[in-house]
Amino acid sequence: MGLTDSAWVINLIAGLAIAVGVVGVVVPVVPGLLLSWAGVLLWAALGEGSGAVRWLTFGVATAVALLGALIKYLVPGRRLKSAGVPNSALLAGGLLGVIGFFVIPVLGLPLGFVLGIYLVERMRLGPGQAWPSTKQALHAAGMAMLIEFTAALAVAVLWVFGLLWSGWLLP
């Protein structure tokens, strides 16, 4: 299969979007999994090679992304509910995280998140029980990030296999 300039550009842009999406899961500035999925969509819609393979790859990547997003919210949420961490603590953590992001770029997001949860839990439970509850919320947030990272990485791997299978990388 001949490689045109437009195919290179589309594959490059799609690959960059997928890579930035995977990194964006860990660096909370970019919507990671969504960006990785959008990179595969771009490649499927505009790329060259076997159209059936591209759309099949996109379909499987969509299923993986949706499953990852669903698990990302169900599993940590269930853990938080069983630990007794209220939604108000998470809301305060999210709000202070956003404020912290603008006060101290990037690093302020996790610091504000922790501080927000701790303050609500301290008011609710007192100083002795606030930190264990905050640690439960941090474990759940870490688990959610790990689940999303795994899903974004799986989408990236599926895209690479789609490139190989469509004949773009291998004749």
C-alpha cells in the first residue's frame, strides 16, 4: 500500500492525540480517555487502509473506553460508600482542587482535593477520624485514575494493532 502525505498526517495526529490522552490521565489537565478515544475516531474516519479494520478497531476501542469509564465510577464509588465518605466531601475536594489548580498550577489540583476532603471530614467526624476517611477517598481516587489509565492504554494498544492489521505499518 502506498503511503500518502495525508495518511502520514492523519496517523501522526491520531497517534499524538492518543499519546497525549494516555498522559492526560495522569496529568489532570487533559480529558485523557476521551482524547485517546477521539484519536482513534479521527483515524477511523479519515485514515487510509482497510475501512472495515479501522471501524472494527474503533468499535472495540469504544467498548473498552465505555467499560473503563463505567468501571472508573462504579468501583471507587462503591468503595467510598462502604467507607462512609459522603458526596459532600468529594464535592468539596473537587471544588478546592479546581481552585488550587489556578492558585498553584497542576500541583494545586491534588493538594486542593486532599484539603477539601480533609476539611469536610474534620467538620463531620472530628480531628481523629478525618485523616483515615481522607485516605479512603484518596485510595478511591487513585483507583479511578489507575482504571482510566488502563483503559486509555488499552485504547492505544488497540489502535496500534489496528494500524498493523489495516496494512498501514506492515505490507
